[in-house]
Amino acid sequence: MKTNLHAPPADVQAQTQSGSAAAAPAFLDTPVNILIVDDEPRNLTVLESLLGDPGYRIVRAESADQALLALVVEDFALLILDIQMPGMSGFELAQMIKERKKTALVPIIFLTAYYHEDQHVLEGYGSGAVDYLHKPVKPTILRSKVAVFAELYRKRRECGLANRALLAEVIQRRRAEEQLRALTHRVVQVQEIERGRVATELHDNLTQPFCAVLVRWQTLANKLPARDTAARAELTKLSDLLAQNIEELQRIGRNLRPSVLEHLGLVPVLRSDSAEFAERTGVAVKVTCVELTMRLPFEAELAFYRILQEALKNVEQHARARHVTVDLEEQGARLRLVIQDDGLGFDPDQPPTRRAAERGFGLLSLRERAVSVGGSVSVESAPGKGTTIEVQIPFGDGSERE
């Protein structure tokens, strides 16, 4: 295929200007560009006839200037260059081509009818040539060499397109992960807002009225005659039951909106909640917490707190454990929380039962919590061997709070 140097086909121009993935297959099917440079038009015509192939697009240049212009405008798989030319020799042109970033990798085959000595051949290779042919050129040798470089160019072009497609996919996935992280963060925020609202309603509409009822109840019990022991005993039982319900409402409210966390920090709350869990369930809990060198952002502390809550909930509802360990430690720029139980455990690879599905939903909640603050969660478990939950969240680097 012959093409005028100064007027590339419109389809080639469109393909070189388009970087879209949709144009990639058509781009791969287009002929590769081969630049032939010789100051003698007859020699160019001979080369064109020798390289006549639908897979090649031959571009002619009759001077070094025309060759440089072509190399600026388009990409070439190969440059076939005559050494002896007026103005600028082939050696000088090759050196200039290799010094330019855009054209440095273009393979160059020198053609010459005069330079046969070893020093000239070495000069040719030194100026950037990859091959050196003498005129008159044997057609089969020329075609085979051009075919090799054309195929290398096609492979390089395919690899480039594949790399760009891979990079685009990586960028797209990264954006999707960022969007998912932002969405998860927003979901967590909405959950906390709703928990705060429910905690306020519990406090204002249930806990306080119940406290008022308890006070009136105790006042009424005190007014009963001392001899009416049966009635006084019954009122005492009822007031104790009411006090227990009030205490349970207060516990639920604290879990919904842990204001103590903001005032005391993470370590005291982890210890107090673990102790409360042990007292309420009878499961022994051993807590090992380092004294943190600085406060985390409240959202990170809240994430650890919620993860401990969910893990202990799983222990209470599913694990049937007798012992639980809670370890908190600093590891470089990350804070690591490990919660381990000696309960029933489960097989993560088995289809979940209803109870296992409930546990799986809880574990998903743990991951959402960690991801929302840039952390990670890993879960290890096996039937009869308990469960270990490890949480890591970035720590330090300006996260200290007043």
C-alpha cells in the first residue's frame, strides 16, 4: 500500500487520534507504517515494489527533513534508510532519531551500495541501526527482515493496548472501591445517627418515666402498714423488677450511643464492656490492652467499639464459648484488635445454616465498620476450634485528639 508522505489516509488519522477501547480492534487490523528514505526516487519505487503487502503502509521520504517530519506526525514499525544522502547522511539522521524520545525505539535498517568495510558497518550500528544490508538487496532477505520487525511492532502495539485496558480496569476498580468505601462510611454514619435518635427516645420516653414510676412505687410501698408484710414484699419484688428493666434500658442506651467512649477513650470502654459481658453471660473474658500513645479519631474508636460489640454478640448467640480473650496493641502505624473464643467455631467454606447466616451477616457488619475507617478484618474459624477475629485500623500520623 502506497501513501503520500504529506497526506496520510483519513482512517489512519482517525485511529491515531482515538484512544478509546472501542477503536482498539480496528486499530490492530490496520497496516503497520514503514518509512523508506532515499534521495533517489527510483530506489524508493523499487523498495515499494519489493515490500508490496496489504499488511504494510509504505511512506516515502526523499530527504532527511521529510523523514523527520514523517516521524513527528506518525508512528513507524521500521525505518529503511539509505546512508549516502545529500545534506545529512543516513548516519547523522539515525543519531538524531535515536536522541529523540518519541523515535528512539524505531528500528533502523541501513541500505548502502558503498559502505562495505567493517568500520562503516560498526559506524552504522553505533548510530542506532539494528541491521545493515548492501545493495542490490536480495528481495527474500529484505522481506523476511521487514516481516520480523513488523510483527514485533504489532505485538508491542497489542501489549500497549492491553496494558492501557488493564490500567483502565485498575482505575475503574479503584474508583469503585473508593465509591464503595464512601458508601459504607455513609451507611455507618446513618446507622450511628439512627442509634443516637433511638437512644434519646429510650432515655426520654422510657427510662425517665420508668424512674418516676419507680420512685412513686417505692413511696407507695413505704405508706403501707408495717403489718401488711405480704403486700410490702410483693411491691418490693415489683420495684426490683422495675429497677432491673430500667438498668437494662440504660445499658441498651449506652450501647446505642456510647458517650462514655468520647469522654474516657477506647481502652477503658473495651475493658468495662468486656467486664459487663462476662458478668451478664458468665463467659470468662481476659482483656489485654496497651495504653495508647495518643487518641484515635472518634470514628476509629467507635469502629473498634462496635466491632467488639458484634464479636461478643456472636459469642453469646452462636459460639457457646467458655473463654474469650481481647487483645489490643499498637503495630507501627496501625492498631490491632484480636478477639478470640474457644467456642464451636464454623466452617467458612460450608453453605450457611440460618444461624450461620446470621453470624455471617454480623461478620459483614464488622468488615463494613473497619473499611469505613480505612481498616481491615480477617476471620479464622473451624468447627470445634473457636473463632479468631483480627481487626487492623490505621493509627497515628496526626490522629491525636485533645
